[in-house]
Amino acid sequence: MNKITTYFKDSYKELTEKVSWPSWTQLQQSTMIVLVATLVITGLVWVIDILTNGSLKFIYQQLFK
């Protein structure tokens, strides 16, 4: 039981004293970077999906006429 108590005390101490938390401005900037990256990647996947879908439809129409 003593090990568990020590673990929680050390964990709390590390979170409050040793961890460097980002400022509000840094947090907002990081969030915007993640949002933009997510939108760009989503757009790329969407474009690839549309192109692949169109290509496969064209190929299947040519093969099974």
C-alpha cells in the first residue's frame, strides 16, 4: 500500500512542479495547426477517393460493356 501512495504523491508532484504546461497562446496556435493539417489531409483523401472512384467506374464500364 505504501508503494501506491508514494506513486500517487510522486505523480502529483511531477504534474505540478516538473511538467511545463503550454501557455494559452501556445495552446491556441497548436490547436489551429492541428485543425488546418486535419482539413488539408481530409481534403487530399477526399480528392484521392473521388479520382479512384471515377477511375474504377471508367475501367469497369470499359471491361463489362
